[in-house]
Amino acid sequence: MNVLIVYCHPEPGSFNAALKSVAQEELERQGHTVAVSDLYAEGFDPVEGPAHYSQRQRPDYFSALTEQRSASDQERLPSEVAREIARLERADLVILQFPLWWHAQPAMLKGWFDRVVVYGGLYTGRCRYDAGYFLGRRAICSVTTGAPASAFGPGGRGGNIERLMWPIHYSLYYMGFTVLPPFLSHGIQGGGLSYQAEAGFQAHLGRLKQDWTKRLAQLDCDEPLRFNGWADWNEDGSMCRQPH
Ligand SMILES: Cc1cc2nc3c(=O)[nH]c(=O)nc-3n(C[C@H](O)[C@H](O)[C@H](O)COP(=O)(O)O)c2cc1C
């Protein structure tokens, strides 16, 4: 299969970079083809706005949705957006590798969604959710956090991780992806910030790399996350059946 790793971290020596390399090596060892979108290294601009559209559909008023749809229809999307879409279209599996920053993905990755998932091209009113563009493809988030695992349960100090992950998971589902449970690496305080002794910390990182390798070898056994779909909604978007 073809795999795309969307990797979002500014530091090549980071643990996120290490997890990206672990995934690339393991998936290639399994015989898969792996492409990497290295958002920082490639200088991806995550800020959607008028500067990206030289030939505007509406020069008087900037509407991102109008300009995205028009540029997509006329095949004149910004080149880095077209490149990311081409990478996504080739991928059977998409891995998003990022650190938890302010209880969510870094702005760089949020902006990647804002710009790359273009209205008209990758979704429309009916082409969403379980009728989405990427139906049949899988996606998984691999996320590192500074706080320890114990802090991420319901009511925990770090925030309920299921709730923190919900917006990005729902965005992936909106695109049509089958979303696999995330791979979470907790307690990562790299760059000299570690709370524990260096040897223990390195052993912790080593175990997480092994766990990620094992998880990647068993992705076919993963039970996907469940979301409501079109059959669960009334015409006005309200729910007509019990939520998942
Ligand atoms: C801007 C910023 C915000 C952060 N917010 C959180 C947070 O909300 N929760 C958390 O557990 N860690 C948070 N952290 C810590 C990072 O998640 C942690 O440093 C990272 O996962 C470590 O991986 P790395 O060594 O690859 O950077 C934050 C770090 C930064 C720089």
C-alpha cells in the first residue's frame, strides 16, 4: 500500500522526528511505499488568505470557500496545496505525526487542513463523512504529549485525551477517512526538559518506539473509531438516532 506521513515538527532531532522515521522504516520493511510531507522543512504556509489567490473569483470580498472552489474547479490551486492533495490521493493510509501543543495539533498542521482540504475539490455538501472523498482509506494520528499518561483520563489535569483528539479525528472522518485509534506517546519532555533521570527517560522513549513499531505491524487488527453518519441525521443536521 501507499502511505503518507504528514509530519509536523520544527526540530529534526525531536522525538516526533524519531517516530516519523520509525514509521517510515517499519512500513518500508513491510513492503509499503512511504511518502513524507515534512511541513516545516518544506516551508508549508499554513495561513489561508487572499495572498494565495492571484486570480480571484471575488476580488471585492475574500471568501476562502469561494476561492478554494473556484481555484479547484479551474485547476489553479496554489502549487503546494496541489502537491499535498496529490500526495493524499496516492495514499491508502495517512499518518499524522505531531506533538500536542495547547491541547491540539500545532497551528502548522491546523493550517494544513485549512488550506489543503479544499472546498469543491475534497468535499462538498454531500461529499462528506461516510460519503467523503477519501472513503475506504485509513488515517491515524501519532501524538506526543508533555504530560504523563495518568493526566489524560476523564477529568484529568492534562484534559480528557479523547475529547482533545475529537476535533482532528472528526475532521479526518469528515474527509471520508476510516479513523484508527491514535498512537499516544505521553511524558515526552525532550530537549533537556525531562522530569526524570536521563537513563529512565531514554528507556521510556525506546519502549515507545518499539510500541509504535508493533502497532504499525498490526494496524489491520485495529477497530476504527465510530462516528455518526448520514443515516443518523435529519435534514437539518440534528440527530435522528442514538450517537456513537
Ligand atoms: C507551544 C507548546 C504547547 C504545548 N502544549 C502542551 C499541552 O497542551 N499538553 C501537553 O501535554 N504538552 C504540551 N506541550 C509539550 C509537548 O507536547 C511536548 O514538548 C512534545 O510532545 C515533546 O515531543 P518532542 O520532543 O518531539 O517535541 C506543549 C509544548 C509546546 C511547545
